[in-house]
Amino acid sequence: MISLKNLLGSEGNILSDRSLQLLLLANMVYPMGTTMISPILESLILPLSTTPAAIGLLVTAFFVPLMILSPIAGGMADLYGRKPILIIGLLIFGFSGLLMTISTSFLLTFSLRLLQGIGGACILPVVVTSLGDLYTGTASATAQGLRSTSHGVSGAIFPVFSGFLVLIAWNYPFLLYVVPIPVALIIYLFLEEPSTISQGGSANPNRIS
């Protein structure tokens, strides 16, 4: 029977690395910022009392902080550690998304999307950098490939749920933004600070817990 581990060949063993699994889990949250909201934009026009021209700004509002703050988030991760910045990003991303469930104001929703973009800026760069901390050479290429795959899987799954929930109520898709909150808790409990793990994915016996 062919498995993903077999397809990855000699680097397939990294799939058993808990740090990789947790980082891929966090990485699957990031695409929710766009792929989940894009299919329901038209249904938000009336509830938010806005126009078809303006509703697209909810997508722009997410990307602007990403472009500006991603380098800053990377610097903060170097200064304060990958794990704290990733957890903060996940919590900001999740709670700002959940608050959109009760918003009936376009301006408030737009502001929450900006805040969500700030959270997103703390997720993707940290995941990419953490994988770089953990792996080198072909293992690094494999890990980054798995990250891209998890991104695609998330981008395919969440729009389906979003499209289904919007048929029940216009604001129900935003309930999916609860997902990053337990992910943040899991990261807090089980992820070791990537910079304290030796490259190749093996735990450094001399690390400080």
C-alpha cells in the first residue's frame, strides 16, 4: 500500500516528527484568512450595509498587514522566540475572526480583518522560519513541500464548510475561526521552541525545557 511516507522516500521519516506535525497544523490555519471568506463575500453585502465595490476590501484588509508586518514578525520571532509569536498570532487570528460573527458594521468587520491580518503575519513567517530551524538540505525541501501541501488541503476544505454554513446564516462561516484557538493551545502544550531543536528534527538533549 502506497503511503505519503513512502512517496517521500528517504525523508519520509520526518512525518513522525511531532514538531513538524504541529507546525503543519498551525500552517493550515493561515489560508482561512482568504479562502474561507472569498466564497461568501456577496452574501455579506446586505448584512453589512455596504456595496459590491466595497465588500472586496475585506480581502485587501487581510493582506495589507501581511505585507507590512511579516518582516517585523520575523524579527520579533528571532528576539522573543518562535513559539510565543506563533501562539499570539493564532489567538489574534482566531478571536478577531470570531468577533466578526456578531458584527453588523462594515467598518467594524473591516477593522477586524485588519487585526486578523496582523495575526496572519505572525503565523506564516514563523512556520517557514521554524521549519528552517528544524531541517536542512533535502529534509528542509521536503518539510517546505509538506507545508505547501497542507496549505492547499486547508484551502480546499474550509471553503466547502464556509459555503455550507452561509446557507444557514450569513455570519455562521465566521464560527470556523474558532479553529485557531485550540490549535494555539496545542502549540502551547506540545511544541518545543524550534530554535532549541537540532537541525534534522532530532531533539537536542542539552536543550532547556
